[in-house]
Amino acid sequence: MIGQLDLFKGKRQRGTKPKPALEYAMHCMIADDCKRFLNPAWICTHIPLGEFRDIRTAVRLKRMGCRPGFPDFIFLGPQRSVFFLELKRRGGRVNEAQSAVFAHIVACGFAFLITDNYEDARDTLIDLGILRGLRKE
């Protein structure tokens, strides 16, 4: 695989590997699956707390009670079922705030998944019955 070449380096460069894609594309794919295939017994939302913001917006959200570390998606279903999904960039790591929140989620007995793989996220949602009418690949 040829990497990205730099205009200002020499002729014999090998290129550099591009950074992994941002989580945004994976978030959109999961959101699209939920729009089309969400089991009617479930509801879900994306919790948009992690992207870059103007400092004034960040201060306002913090003042209104937003806390770092919460997962990207929350799914609520029948019989008090709750499932949390955290999507990471390929090779991305969980930060301290996320570790603390995830430990609390486990202590409360809720299920969650942290993944950097779309197929893994989709297959888990299918296995839990959150998505239906969609086949695993």
C-alpha cells in the first residue's frame, strides 16, 4: 500500500500512512442502521458530547450538567433493558473519564460495548435484538 506523499520531501520517499478514519463515518453508519432496522421495542440516541466545540459552548454544556466519559449511543428497550455503545477510531483508546463511567455502568449491571469496528457494533446490536431485519455478514 502506498502512503501519502509529501510535496516538500525528497523524490525517494515512501510516504506516510494516513491516520485512521475518524469515528464520524462509523457513527453515521450505526445511526443509519438504527433509522432503518431498529426494533420498534427499542429507542436510541447518540449523545454528542465529544466533538470539538467553541469554548463558550463547552462552558455552557458543562454548566448545564454534561460530564465527560459517557458512551456515544444509548439504547433503551423492553423489560428495563439498557445498552451503551462507545465507538472509537481504529486503534483509539479509552480515556480516564470513560474508564470511570464504564466501570460504573458495569457496577450497575448494564451492558456496553467499546469497539473500533463497525461490523462488531452492528453484529452486537443484531444479537441483542436491537436491530432486526438486518443480516450479519
